[in-house]
Amino acid sequence: MLHKRRFARELFRRVGVASLVAVAAMLVAAPVTHAAIMEVGFQVNIASKEAVLENPNDSAVRMFAAWDSPYQRIADRNMPFVEVRNLGGSTANLTEFRMTIGDTNFNFSNEFFGSFALLGDSTAGVDLSGAITSSGDELVVTLGNGGLAPGEVVRFRIDLAVDAGVSGMFPHPDFRTVLFDMNDMDGNGISDNASVSALFTDPDDSSMTLVATSELIDFSVNGPQAQYFNQFIRPYSVMEGIDTFSAQGLAQNSVVPEPSTAGLAVGGLMMAFAAVRRRRFRIGAA
């Protein structure tokens, strides 16, 4: 009887060692992986005044900004401010933003600022650089130092110009007739409107990215600000309101992430302990 008990203990010990060796082999072979980017989102806001974007709910700021000269408003609408926000629910950093010109009779210019994207004073600490593709019909804004974390925002200014060789256009076009057509003035719908996109990057693994996209619609504009654009200059006695135009892009990853090393380790240990328990039970029964 004593001999049988020694045999059972020795068999249990060997089975347990073999199971742990198998788990160790799984850990060595398992690749180190990160969780996939599961959900991201961004919001873009465009307005002629940076202060309005910075203080969207302050009616006093909006009222003060509206008391400008007609020619100042023409300049501001030709060189509007763009605000890009990484939504708080995103699971990655926003590292690149793109915008198409919409109406291809125009382009993104660096003639006035010396830059295709001039960083706003309200987000002065952001690392930002601008470039163009497609002969000036697409703006590419790169955000350095890891980009915008969830909840963070950047504001910058752009300049719009008429394409070389295109005649009959107002030389300082209003962004509301270039990036979209307020009140669908041309009757073409959104076919010639700007599209926007944002590239999100996992801060722990730069090879993992996800892109969210959106399009600008033909926004409804009411009040005096709908009557004055491009060469139509308002009288000094008239005050125009300041509108903000927004779009939002969301994306979800449909790829199921690979199991991580830690997950394989836990699974392997559970398998090993289960095997040991089954063998122990069988030995005890015997």
C-alpha cells in the first residue's frame, strides 16, 4: 500500500512539472502585442474668429468679435481659423489632420503667412506643421510630440487663394463658398464640398493606426452674414453675426486584437492547473 502511495505522488509531481514546462514554452513563443485601437473620433470647427472657437458659449465674446470693419471680415473669412479636437472617448492620439479644398478653382496657400497652417495663439504649445498635396487642393497638418491625446485641441489658421489661370473670381474668397456653399448657393449639394479626415496612432505602438473621415455639408446661414460674402461688402452701419461650422468623424476597429502574452500566460496556467487537478483526482480515485 505504501509503495502505491509513493508511486502516485511521484506521478503527480512529474505531471505538474511537465505542465509548467509547457506553459513556459507558450510564454517564450508568444509574441508581445498591444490591444488594438478600438474607437476614435474627432470634431472640426471652422470660424472667422479664433476667440469664438476658444469661447464657444460666451455670448459677450461673440458680440465683441462681431464689431469689426467690413474689410476685416473679408480678410478673416479668406483666412479662417480651424479647430481640431480629439474626442475624449478616443483610444488613441490624433497625429494627422487632412482637409480637401472643396471647390477646385481654389487652393490652400502659404503666400500670406509663409505657412500652410499657422498655429493659433490659444493653443501655442502644440507642435504643428502644415503642407499641401494634390497641387494645393489638400491640406495636411502634422501634429508632433505624440499628437493630440483624447480631449486635447489645436487651433490654426489657413489661407485660401484662387488657382493660377482661373479668372472672374474674387481674389480673397470667402471660406463659406470654397470649403462648402452656404445655403447650397450653387445647387450642387455636397459634391464640391471639403472632406476632412484624422489619423489616430497608438501612443505605445506607432504601427497601429486608424482613420476617421467626414464631409462638410452646405450649412444653413441666416441673418445679415448670409448676404455679405466675397465682393458683396456690408455697410459700416450693419453688424454681421459670427457662425461656427462643425463636422465630426468617428471610426471603430473591426479587427479583433491578437491575444497578448499576458493573456496566453493566464490561459496556459489555467490549462496546467486543470490538467494537474484531473490527474490528481484520477490518482486519488485509483
